[in-house]
Amino acid sequence: MRLIVSLMCLGLLTANGVARAQSTTTTTQPASPAVQTPPAPPPAAAAQPPAPTTQQPPPPPPPAAQPAPPPPPPAQVQSAPPPPPPPAEGPSETAAERAERYSRFSSGAGGMLLVFTELLSGAVTGGILGNTFASDNGTYVGAVIGGLGLGTAAAVYQYYVPVERNESLLAAGGAALGFLAGFGFGSEQGLGDRDRAVAALLTTQAGIIGVLAATALPGDVSDGDASLVGMSALYAFALTGLVQATVLLAEEGDQDPNLAPTLVAPLLGMGVGGLLAVPFELSASRVFKLTVLPMGVGAVLLLAGTALADGPAVPLSAIGGIAATFVITALVTAEEPTPYPPTSPRLRSQASETFRAVPVPVLMRTGRRNESLTAGPGLLMRF
């Protein structure tokens, strides 16, 4: 207890001494300078009067809108290359041979028509020939053998040899006229059934083979030449028939007429037309006019003569009308020389011709004292 009291007294004494010492120091030392505070900041700018501001001019208007340039064309999309063709399975051919072929099955445009012509002609003539044999199925067997045999031969031929369109048409016409000539001649001459069938078969094939041989040169027959061949065949048939009718009517007999010349004439006329196509080169339109107009006039005169007259004067008037109309039509439809040479350059000169012939009406004095006046056809020739 005594110890605690002693320590408390000692602490008080110590605190009093320290306080007395500090007071003494304060009175003896000079006062330290006062701490200077920084000056107050100037008043805010809002308190100052606003400075005069210059008004900015309005911005200039934007320039007129220029038309936008057209968009560039879209880039072409390159498609993927086509797949390679499958390998060929037929006979091997060079590129040149393949380019010259009309199709995979034909060398020319008229190959299929030639095959059809041979199928039909073989079936008809074969059937007629098979009918002459003493067999129940002779007609059927003959038609099948003839059609398949000749059709196969034509298919093989047109596969290796080009047959063009006009050439095949002429071959079909040759087959028809050949059959007419052979069958008609055999019937008129009283041949047996088998001989007549053989004659029809041979003349039919002769018409086809003759056309193919005559047109074996490269290229197709022109439209004018093909039309000229057809016109010649038609004129041969019509004129031969009219001449035979004139002779029969002049004799006034009751015998049966022999029509063999009339039936054979178209085939011969077709051959004559092929020969005429060598030196002459006519357009198809002119050949059409030369065929339709004279034949039309001849048909009208024949009908009118049959109704108004009798005897050989009727066919003679038709022949005269055909001939006169043909000459006038040939003069009216005269054409300029063709710029290309004909089939054979040596047969016709290509020099320009100055001769012109034009049909004109003519007035002439007639009568015993030339006191009358009549009109008629005339021909104006210019050199």
C-alpha cells in the first residue's frame, strides 16, 4: 500500500515539474511567425461580365447531289466446265470423219429417206414376187425378205456414202416411176405374173440406182435441178398420153389401147430432165411457173373440149395450149444468167447475153382489101 502511494506521489510531482518547465519555455522563447494561409481564389468566371462574342456565319448549302454512277456490271460467273462425254461405243472414227457426218447413223441428210424408200419398195415388189409361188405364206415371206434385204443394203450404203436430201427425194421418185414403168409394161405386154413381178423389181431398183449413180459427186442437187427433173417427168407423161389419145381417136377403132408408152414415158422423162439439168440452171420458182401454168391451161382446154367437141381435136387443143403457154411463160419469166457456172462449164457460155425477147400484142390489117383490123400475139426481140 505504501508502495502504491509513493508511486502516485512521484507521478504527480513529475507531471507538475514538466508543466512548469513548459510554461517557462513559452515565456522565454520569441513567438514563432504565424503560418501564412494562401490567398483566396479569384471569384468564378460566371461573376465576371460576359465578353462580346462574334456570331459565326451559317454553313454554305451542300452542293447539288450528283447522279450516282451506274453500278458496274456483275462479274460473269464462270460455270463449271461440262463433264467429259462418255466414251464412244461404235466404230472408231477420226475427228475429220466425225465432223463430216450428218448423224451417228447417217452420212447425209437424206439417208433415212433412202432407207425408207428401199424398205417400202422391197416389201411391195417382194410381196408381189412371193405371191407368184405356190405357197400360203408366199406374199408375207417375200415382203419380209425383200424389205429387210433391200432396207439393210440401203442402211449400209447411206452409212458410208453421204446421201443428201434432194438426192433422196429423186431416188424416191425414181423408185415410184420405175415401178410404174415395169409393172405397167409387163401388164400391157401380157407377161406372166412372175415375169411381171421381176420386171417391176428390176425397174424399181434401176430407178433408185440410176439416181444414186448420177448424183454420186460431192454435194447435193440444187433445188432448180431437182425441180427440172420432176417437170420433165410430168411433161413426158402428159404429152405422151395426149398423143396416144389423139392417135386412138383418129383411128376410131374398138381395139384396146396399149398404154405401155404412157406408163414408161415418166421414167424416160426423168432421165431427159437429168440431162437438161447439166447445161441449164433454172430456179425452182421459175420451174414451178413453167409447170403449173401450161398444165393448168391444158387441163382447162381438155375439159372444155370434152364437153363441147369430140374426136382428136380435143387432145390436140390441149397440146397446143400447153405448148403456147409454155413458150410465153418461158419468155416472161426469163432470168439473168446465174453468177455461178453450171454443172459443166463447157456446155454453156457464161458471157452476158444482150438478146431479149418480150411478148407484145400486135395489131394488123386483114381482109381482102386490108380494110379490117385484128389483134394477135407478137414477139419483140431486142439485140
